[in-house]
Amino acid sequence: MAKRYVADIKPVNAEAIGTSVTGKAELIEEDDTLKIKIEAKGTPPNMMHWSHFHGFLDGKKGRVPGKEADLNGDGFIDLPEVYKVAGQTMVPFDNAPQDINVPHDNYPHSDADGNWNYEFEVPIVPLKAKFIEKFGSEDLQLESRTIIIHGVPESLDLPDTVEGTVKEYGPHTTLPIGVGEIEKA
């Protein structure tokens, strides 16, 4: 029996980045496949956008951060600040989610109008095996996770207080721009 999950993507950092990201996501777990479809608009155009589901290891419900999540008051909710509300990075929405390999350049790009789309069928057995290896459980707990879309152009002036470097990728790549709470449909 298929399990269906949905999320409404809401803007994060809209005032600071000058664009407001919105969208919809659908995740369907059926047999040995997790089908993921995400459509967003208002992303900074013509660039790669990292995207993942985030979560807490204890299963606590991840949330869309409000202005109060900007703990250092710099006008941006950066990656460490979003972790406190939405949880840590777990599964990437890239060209091989089942590998849970986060920092790389194989994520979807937005078009010239700022539309960003992702559609992928993930083989569930290797995904759950890697999830156990990384997080100690095969239970994806999708209904407690959040979807996060990241990334702003290098030309956007970010204050030095914005954090979120992952390997060689800096805050321009990791800055959250859209977040959606995954709910069971």
C-alpha cells in the first residue's frame, strides 16, 4: 500500500535575498520505490540549488523557521540556525539520493524565470541501508521531516556572520531559501 506525503514550500530569507520561493512537494513510498516530485518558483534563476530533506534523529517534527530563528540578528537564517528548527541534512534531492552524498554539483538548476523542479524515483532498499549506516535507523520518518531548498548567487552580499560552509561549499550554496514541512496525506 502506497504512503503519500506532501509539503508546501514557503519562503525563507525572502526579504534578505530579494525573491520569495514557493512550491509544492509530493513523496510517494510504494513497494520498493520512493517517488519524489518538487516544483518551486521564485528561486534565484539560472543556478544550481541544493535541496534535501532535513530532520532530527529523535523524530522531533521539523518546522519552517520564522524570524525568531535568526539567532544572531544579522537578517539571515543560515544553515546552522535552520538546523535548530528543521533538523540536520539527511537525504539529498540530487542524481542519486540513495547514496546520501550531500556536497557536490549534481543538483537541479533553476531556469531563467526562477522555476526549479525535481523528479526522481529512489530505490528504497539501498536508501534505507544507507540511512541505517548514517542515522542508525531505516525508518525515514517522512512525516517529521522538512524539505529545504538552498542557494543564492555569489553576487549577493552576505554578511560575515552568515555561516554554513560544507566542505568547499560556502554559505551562498547552503543558505536556505525555501522550506516545507512534510505531512502525511
